[in-house]
Amino acid sequence: MKTRIIYFVHGTTTDNAAKLCSGWKEAMLNDLGKEQALNLGNVIRDKKIEFDVIFTSDLKRAIDSSDIAFPKYEKIRDSRLRECNYGSLDGEHKSLVIYEEHIEENFPDGESLLDVEMRVRDFLEDVKSNYAGRVVGIVAHRAPQLALEVITKNISWEEAIKNDWRKTGDWQPGWEYIVE
């Protein structure tokens, strides 16, 4: 059975606005991020999309975004949906966090993108087992979304990074993935 996943990224944080990468560091939504989450919820309601379950990363920026966007749904927090652990680069300027250099190599004192992919693959196995044929919402971060691109489209990390909406400017109110 096909499971429909609709993936949302958290709203803008104080770190995002300051051009800092948060990684596993907690970061708060700023006013723009709260407004983005509210608008996202309105767009999804207008499209009449109903979820069977919504998962969020266990980091506050994703939890807060999901609570604002989708207040009527119970959410399940899952640490496997956390952003990549940038280790000693958590909280540093975003120019220091170069994904292309850390596909296989860990960030200093952190993890690699392949580590994130393993977490997301494990998460997807649970989703396929427990939510087959359903509509699953996810509110999380950049690296888990790119891992979904790699896994569901059978593409390389290099291609996923190159086509990342953050580089192309092709943001949308939710990305759809199908898993079987």
C-alpha cells in the first residue's frame, strides 16, 4: 500500500534570521516564523488536506511550527526527524555548514548526512508498518527532507543538495512523497 507523506519545514527562527545554523541546538521561531506557520495551516485547510497522523522533530522550532499550523491534530515527536547534528558548528554561521563536504564525513563532533539518511530510513520503515495507505504529515528540517528526496526518488545526495529548494528558491507549502 502507498503511504502519502506531506513534508513541511519549520518556520523561520531567530538563528535563521541571523544566518546561523542551529543543528541540534534549540532555536525559537521569530515573528515571521510564527506567521509562516499560521499561513501554512490556512493553506492546507483551504486545500482540504486531512492527516491521519502528524510527526514532528523533537526540536522546539518544529514542534512550535506544527502546533501553530495544525492545532487540531495530535503530534508524535520523533528524534529521528531531527536536523543534522552539526556538532561544534551548531550555532555557527551558516556558511560554515557545507553539506557537500559532509555526505559521508561527519561534521566536527557531529554526524554525516548518511547518518541522517539512516535515521530517516528507520523512521520510514515504522511509517510503512504502522500507517500504510494513510496520509502522514511531517514537520521537521532540511537534512531529513533531503534524506527523503534521496530515499524516495532514488537520487544521490549530491543531486538532492543541488536541487534543494533552499538553493533554487522553489519553496512550496508542503512536499509530497509516496512510500510503499
